[in-house]
Amino acid sequence: MVHDVAIIGAGPAGLSAALNLVRAKRSVLLVDANRPRNAATLRSHGFLTRDGISPLELRKLGRTEVEGYPEATVVQSVVDLVTPATDTDGWQVHGTWRGTELDARARTVVVATGLREDFPPLPMLRAFYGTAVHSCVECDAYDKAGQPLAFICETADVVDRALLIAAWTDDLIVYTNGVAPLDDAGRERLAAAGVVVDERVVDDLEGDRTGMTGVRLADGHVEPRTGGFVRPTWHADLDWLCTTSRSADDDTPDPSSELRRDAQGFLVVDPVGRTSVPGLYAVGDVTPPGPEQLIVAAGHGAATAAAVHRDLVGGLADPRDAV
Ligand SMILES: Cc1cc2nc3c(=O)[nH]c(=O)nc-3n(C[C@H](O)[C@H](O)[C@H](O)COP(=O)(O)OP(=O)(O)OC[C@H]3O[C@@H](n4cnc5c(N)ncnc54)[C@H](O)[C@@H]3O)c2cc1C
């Protein structure tokens, strides 16, 4: 069977794309590794009608809706190769899950695999991530309002991000870990907003099962903090995408060389999710600028679904002019 669409990733972006495509009577193969980035948190915020829901429950609700349509095939698998079909238009999708292989065909592919986060190397950070320490200010700052917070940031956007967090608390310490570049103008802006800067090396976060209690510096000083924010670096892991499996004497252009990615590796798309390669779409956190919010990813999923359907009706007009 050749599916109309293979969607890789069943977070809010992929699920929303799937729901709207099955409702367009498209046969959809939805493949998911079931490793959502937001599993670190117990509650998700800001999704209209679902504020405070567990992120896993939100996924389950979405998946149940999609699975209710006969046009949907939902499979758990880790996709390790998506490549143009050798003998016809469209794509081959390969994945594995516990020794079971997935080998599928689709006319179009939507990449909705989200992103990977790397953190400053503090041993306890992961333990507090999603409960006491967060990365999404819009999602989680409300619940930290007025508290003594830490912001751990090693990147050049430290000042702008710190000022954003300071809108929710007047007790914020920025830890650059001796890495984030700070000039005099930046220091003055932070000082004017009442934000304290500590550029000493951070050893770790302190606390126990009941919560975070402080930030421990390499010189032994422990500053009491109940939680805060961290600035991860974000990456798109897409080694499996568009790798050619064609024979050496095949001189047609290799789509992987035409696939536009930005400096961080995110898939460059037009406003409705078309990549620079015809028939290949991307949506959600895997597209620039990276991290979104649940409802934004879901909204983009709906817009991309409409574009995929329109392109299939129209015979896949070359979208690259728009990217
Ligand atoms: C700790 C944390 C808390 C958050 N809290 C909130 C919040 O309160 N409110 C809010 O609006 N947003 C929140 N976010 C952000 C939100 O979770 C993301 O913006 C959103 O999930 C992005 O959706 P997505 O569908 O693009 O990607 P994801 O939700 O990350 O889904 C990607 C899916 O693709 C799958 N996948 C990846 N690679 C493969 C592969 N090779 N093969 C098969 N499947 C694959 C993954 O397993 C995953 O299921 C939070 C994020 C984090 C990390």
C-alpha cells in the first residue's frame, strides 16, 4: 500500500496534521517513537480548554481521536530512514521497534519529530527539569511568580531572556557559569531591572525529592533558590532524513543536497510547512526557530495538513519558490 502521507512524530504537531489529513480522506501513516520531550513535566499550560493537563494525557487524547478514523494507521517505531522511492514518485519510510521493522511507502512525508535539548553540565539539572526548573518562560513562569529564581544560561541571548523572566519575579539571579558573554550594556540593563548577575562557575543544583533548594557554586557558596529556568541549546536530529539509497550510476539530483536547514539544523519551511524538497513537509519544533508551544505546534500542524492536501489535489506543484 502507498499511503498518501507518512507523518513522522506524534506530538501535537504531527497529531494535528494527522487529524486534519484523515478528515480530508487521506490515508495517513503516523509513526511515533513515543519519546516526547515534554514528558519531563507533569502539567502542561496554555493549551486552550486543556490548561494544566498532563502532557501524556494530551497526547493520548489526540492519538485516540486520530485512531478513530479508518484512514489512519498509527504505528510505534523509531524511523531511521526516509528516502525518495527508487522506482516511483514518493517516499520510503523505514523504522524499527523492538526488532520489528517498518517498511512503508507514502506519496508525501511530514516531519514532526520535535527537537533535542542539551543542557549546561549540572548533574542534578535533569532531576529538577520540568518541575522546579523549566525552559519555556511562557509555559511555566506564571507558577513561579514572586519566587527566588535562578536563570542558568550560557548563551548570548542571556540578557533578553533574563529580562523576560524578571517580568514574573523581582528576585532573579542569572548564572552565566562563566560562559555566557555579557558586556557592560547588558550588565546595565539587568541591573536597571533589579536582576542580579553571578558569573562564577556553577557546581550543581541542590535539593531533594520535595524540590529544589539552591544553586551551589564551585567555590562552595550555596544560594537559596526554589527553582528557575535554564536555557538549553536546541538541535534537530535528522540524520535519517533524505539519505539517498540509490545506485552510484543514478545521476538524478540528490534531494538531501536540496534540503534547506538553518544554522541550528532546523528544517526551513514556508509558512505552511513546505520544505525545499517537493513532497516533504515539516512542522512543529523541528522547524525554525525551534521550541514552540503545544497549541502553536498543533495550529501549525493543521495549516500543514491543509497544504499537503492542496498539493496532492494539485499534483504537487514545485513549492521551492516559496521557501
Ligand atoms: C519540559 C517541557 C515542558 C513544556 N511545557 C509546555 C507547556 O506547559 N505548554 C506548552 O504549550 N508547551 C510546553 N512545552 C513545549 C511543547 O512540549 C513543545 O513545543 C511541543 O511538544 C512541540 O510539539 P512537536 O509535535 O513539534 O514535538 P514533540 O511534542 O516533541 O513530538 C515529537 C514526537 O516525534 C517523535 N519522534 C522523534 N524522532 C522520531 C523518529 N526518528 N521516529 C519516530 N518518532 C520520532 C517523538 O517520540 C515525539 O513523540 C514544554 C516542553 C518541555 C520540554
